[in-house]
Amino acid sequence: MPVYFVVLAILGLTTIAYHYGRKRALTVSASSNHLHSLPHYYGAWTAIWCSIPALAVLVLWLALQSTIITNIVIADLPSAITDLNEQRIGLVINDIRNYAEGRITSGEISLGIAAAAKHYKELKSLSRMALVVIVLAIAIFGGIMALRLISPDFRARNTVENIIRGLLVICSSIAILTTIGIVLSVLFEAIRFFDQIPITQFLFGTEWSPQTAIRTDQVGSSGAFGAIPLLTGTLLISFIALLVAVPIGLMSAIYLSEYASARLRAIAKPILEILAGIPTVVYGFFAALTVAPFIRDSGGLLGLEVSSESALAAGLVMGVMIIPFVSSLSDDVINAVPQSLRDASLGIGATHSETIRQVVIPAALPGIAGGVLLAASRAIGETMIVVMAAGLAANLTINPLDSVTTVTVQIVTLLVGDQEFDSPKTLAAFALGISLFLVTLVLNVIALHIVRKYREQYD
Amino acid sequence: MSKANIYAIENPVTHQPGWIGSRVQEGSENTASPYATVGNIAVPNPRMSARSVNVFYDEKQAINNVSLDIGLNEVISMIGPSGCGKSTFLRCLNRMNDTIDICRVEGEITLQDENIYSKSMDAVLLRARVGMVFQKPNPFPKSIYDNIAYGPKIHGLARSRSELNEIVETSLAKAGLWDEVKDRLTKPGTGLSGGQQQRLCIARAIAVSPEVILMDEPCSALDPIATARVEELIDELRQNYTIAIVTHSMQQAARVSQRTAYFHLGNLVEVGETNDIFTNPKHPLTEAYITGRFG
Ligand SMILES: Nc1ncnc2c1ncn2[C@@H]1O[C@H](COP(=O)(O)OP(=O)(O)O)[C@@H](O)[C@H]1O
Ligand SMILES: [Mg+2]
């Protein structure tokens, strides 16, 4: 019986449980005409006890069954096999599984493995049956126990409230735990990288050339993993992008919220926000095919040496891309500044622009800073535009006319194609990932700090 | 008595000789029906004077042919049921209505014989001469010091830091707030109590040395004690400033003002000495309002 039949059965039982819970509540209260909560709370209480424990056991079972079965099978294998190293055992187990399920195996199957496969198959079907029986038993048992607890004085309403709160807590912890899990897994891979490459080389090295020999007999560069060129490249491009986006975004936000008529605003704001909806790859080829050649040509006219892929091209286009992040958020916070503050300033004889500069913008500053930092983390994390317009050359430079590369671009190039997952080249991606994460984290902490400081001063 | 009935009453006293503002009819080419105000709208030597003012929000008329003088160093209060146009009229006096797109003002308003709606008058500079205090205290989210220094800085009233300090101190002192805040000038103005905030706003208005101060229900968000404190302050300020105050409290009008103007549905119904208005209202609408039959 496939798993979803079990789930359906539990749901069916739950419906029945709800019904009986309600009915029982009505029955037990019929004589005294007194019931602590409304009848449907007793229904919900019974339904919860019928479904949640059963579903929890189901999930746990499915999560653990394959590991447990595999372990049992391994324990029964002859010691000739169990003494092998981990990788070989993994291979054997794969063979067992594949053989058991009738798929292709790696070469001839020995008698021992065939026996193990049979064992495996038996255990698996046993586990299936046990699962169905046990889970349904739990559902029925849970429902009945809940039914038996129902009495006129039983506080079903409060109990259900608490259970719901518990469920909400669990859901939010899932989000948090997932984040922690991702960070930790990246961190562990990064640590494996630092086992092979000293962290000082990574942090302070000024050369980045991750190509290493894949096989020992291959001739190849030995690899250099200094992240400094990548970080400067990232910061350079983000800086150029912010240089474009912050003034333009802020000014257009001010125009839209303070000067534009309601009709113009209703048209212009959505159009501006479309900028954020353009796929970055479109920006990318716009940058690579239009902006970069334009910059190279006009640089050439001025007698400047401009490489055909430049940080400037990528930064400018990225700046256009993040304008809406700045403008839309700033527009919202500027609109949220109370009209009474503007009236106060105008009423004292300040002009419109003095009012904006000295009252509206300072009052809106925490929100604007938030928008800018959001745009900044977007710029730091942006990949596509940089791949296409800024090149792959890890030059250590702050000259915007040179080609540079960024952390995200290198992560991509390290991980695309066939990779060996324990070479420093691949693991370097995780080290870069964790550094990127740390940079954005620091940025966010600073942002929060600024915002909080203003709050204290101004509220 | 319902509102409709009150409105249906024709002015029974408009034809009493001597009571009609004599200048109302002068040059009245306005399209709106003339409404004759009871009482003397004119004073000798007025600081501001409004003649035949009509105000429209889009097509809706909010002020109908109002003429009124505001005398030198007097406190004039404007009372009337809500929505009758008191705030609208007050905001005409410093052209704050300019900031509302749909608002249109007709008629003539002068400040010291200068037409404030003429082309040569800069609305921004006018607002430095005719200051305003709003219904809800609205200090800037800045320090107490910066709240007061804001106006003088914008208008370049202080040439040095010490001059600015002096302006801040005297303004706060005139608003009766100096002793309470002198040790916390760098603290945010929004951290003060409601009454203190309103006095801070008054000090902020005073700091640019206006000739007239307009107050739109300045005490409606304050508790009785803070209200009493602000009323005292208004009385003191009368020595140096002309004050027009909108209030919904008749007791307040009686306590602080020398003259009172009663507005009803965009019309200026009656104006006169505060004592007269409250003890001996001439117009039935005024009487109905101050005896509390509607409001
Ligand atoms: N910004 C505005 N836009 C449109 N109509 C307005 C606006 N402000 C006031 N009004 C209208 O003008 C009339 C007078 O309002 P207001 O001057 O605020 O009255 P008061 O201050 O006496 O309560 C009301 O009918 C009100 O609806
Ligand atoms: Mg009002």
C-alpha cells in the first residue's frame, strides 16, 4: 500500500474523529446542559489526537527506515565486505539495493550480495506492512483516547488553542532551522576547504586561479585561492551600482512622492517597478552587447584603455537594475512621513525643497537606509550581469575600466560542469559562499544598527 | 431644532442700522450670494484684513464671502460647528491652502496693507510673518534645540552660533518652556509631554518673529492642565503678537480672546466683542450655538 493511501486513511479517520468528538461532547453535556467549550472544539481536539501523532510517526518512519534497514543488512554481511573502506561499502550497498529492485548493478553479483539483496527486500516489505499497521493503530488509538477524555468540564478550547500555538512554533522553527542547516552545511564544506588550503591564503592571497590538476598524472596549474581579487571585484561593481542607483532612485522617489500629480504617480511607479521584474540575464546581454562596447568605444575616443568587458559596464547596468529597490522603498517611507511634519515646516516659511531636505528625508532616513542596504545585498549577490559583462578574469584592481570578476561568478564557474566534490577547487565555492554570507550579514547588522540609532533619536 | 430649520431662518437682524460691517458690500462682484455678517467686522488699524473671501475645494464652496479684520495685538477667536470652515479660513491667512492642489481662494486679504495674494508676495516669506500652530502638536523628529533653530536657520536670522543660541533661549522662554527643557536641549522634541510639545511648537513659531500667529484648535489634543498653561501663554503673547485662534471650546474663546467670530456653514454669521457675543448674541444661529442647542 503506497504511502499516500496511508495518509488518505489518516485523513478519513480524522474526519470521523472530528465528528465523533463533537457528538460525544453533545452527549456528555446533554444531561447537565453544561459544556466548557463549544462542541466543535471537542471535535477538533479528537481530530488532532487522531491525526498528528500518526502523521508524526509516519514521517519519522519514512525518514529513518532506509538507514535502519541498510544497517541491519550491513551487520549481516560477511566480514570480508564489512572490513572494506567506506567508499567500497557504499558501492556494495548500492549493488544490493539495485539488485533488490531489479536495476542494473555494477558487474557480476556474488552469492553473498544476492542473499543480502533478498534480505533487504524482505525487510523492506516488512517495514511497509508494519508502517501501515502501526500508523493506523496510532491514529485509532489516539482518537479513542481523546474521545474518552471528553467530559463537560474538559477545557477543549484552551487545549486546542495551545496545540495550535505549538504547531505555529514548529512551523517557524522549520524556517529557522532550515537556514541554520544551510549555513552549517556550507560552513562544514568550507572547513574541509580550509583543511587543504590555509585560511590565510584564502583571506589575504591576492591571486585567484582555481584550476588544479584533476588527476595526479596530469600537468596543470597548482591553483591559487586568494579571495582578495574577487572581493574587491564584488565591492567595486556593487559600489558603481550603488553610485548609480542611490541618487537616481532616491531622487525619483522624492519626485514621485512629493511633486508628481497623483495620476502621473499611478502610472510612473509601476513602470519603475517593472525594472525589477526584468530577468537579470536580459540585463546581462544588454550590458555585454550594448553598454560594454559603448564604454569601450567612447573610452577609446578619449584615449583611455578600456577592456571589452569592464567593471563599469556591469556596475552601470546593475545600478539600473537595483533602482527600483531604492526608489520603491524610499517612496513608501517618504509617503509614510506624516503630513503634519510638512505642514509644520511649510508653516514656518520653509520652501518645499527645504522641507524635503531638512524634515522629510531625515524622518524617512531609517527606511531609506533599509532600501539602500537591500539594494546593496542584491548587488553583491548578483551574478548574471557580471558573468556576461565584467568577465572572468580575477584582476586585483580598482580601475572600473578593467575587467574584474566577483565572488558569485566564481562560485558559478567552480561548480558548473563535471566536478570532483572533494577537490579544493570545488570546495572553494563553499568557502566563497560563506564569505559572501558573512559580508551580507555584516551589512545587515550595520543597517539594523543605523536604523535603531535613528529610532532612538527620533521617536 | 434641526439644522435645516436653523439654516432656513433669514437674517432677522441684518437690517439693523449700524451693525452691518459697512465694507462688506464694497466692490462685491463675487458670484456667491452675499451673506451679511452681524456685528462690526472692521477694527481701526487692523493688522490683517480679509475682504469678500471665497474658498473652494474643487467645486465645493467652503467659505462664502467672508470679510473680517484682525486687530493689532488682539486675540480673535473663531468658533462654530465642525466643518463650518474655520480652519479653511485660518489657512487662507498664511496661504497654507496653497499646498492643497484642489483649493482655490478668491477675494482680498491684506497684511499691513499688503495684499498677500498679489504676485509680488512670496507665500514662503509670508508664512514667516504669519506663523501657525496646528491642532496636533507636530514637533520635528529633531532635538528640542533644532526644532526652534529650524526657522531662524532657514531665514538666516542668526549670524553666529551665539545669536542662534539666544534666539532659541528667548523663544523657549517666551513660550514658558525654557526652565523645563534647558537641561535637555539636545534631547528629541518628540520626547516631551503633549502640552510641552505644543508649547515647543509655539516657541518654534515665535522663533522667526512673526507678526501674526494663527492657532488651529491648539489645545484640542491636550489635557486640562496643559490647556490652562497654553491659554496663559496666549494671554502673555498678546503683548507682542496678533493671534487668531480657532477653538471648539466656547469657554476657551471666552477666556483668551477679545473678539469672537462665529462661523456657520462657510458663512461668517456674527462677530463682536467676546463679552457681547457670549452674553448677548444678536443672531439666532449664534445664540443657538452658544447656548448649546447644536454644535
Ligand atoms: N483638503 C480638503 N479637501 C476638500 N475639502 C476640504 C478640505 N479641507 C476641508 N474641506 C471641506 O471644507 C469644509 C470646511 O472644513 P474646515 O475648514 O476643516 O472646517 P472646520 O475647521 O471648521 O471644522 C468642510 O466641509 C470640509 O469637508
Ligand atoms: Mg478645523
